Amino acid sequence: MSQNNSFSIKSIIELQFKTSQIRDVSYNSFLPEFTKLQTKRSEVYMEKKDDSTIVFKIKSNDITAFRASINEIISFGKVIDNTLRIVDNS
């Protein structure tokens, strides 16, 4: 990532799940989309934690790239949440 700006933005987002099985399904579902988050202006790392959590680490060179990365993660979270609600109501 180039350092043309005088600052960078770093953030950590944790999505916590009821079970490690739900975490694993969610993680595997997001993997195909994950490569789209890697750009020259923003890097995103995703990892599973032992406590049924997925952690996203974001480092961006500018606020616009940071916002785009955050929006993708939030959209992913909404899809997972909506899917779990449908499954729970079935």
C-alpha cells in the first residue's frame, strides 16, 4: 500500500456468533467476496478466533477507501444476520 497520504486509518471489527459452526459457515461464505476488499488504497485481513468470532483488520490510506471497506463488511454482516433470522423462523 502506498503512503502518499500523511495518515492512515486502522480499525478492527469483530463479528461474534452464537456458535463456532455458524462462524465457520459465515467465514466460508465471505471468502469469495473477500478478495474484492484488497485494493491499493486499503488492506483487509480476516481471521477466525476460537471464541466464535470473525475479526476484520482494516488499514486504509484514505477515508474513502476505509469507508468502502467498512461498507462491504457491514453488508456481509447484514446478509448473515438476515439469513440467520430466516433460518431461526423456519
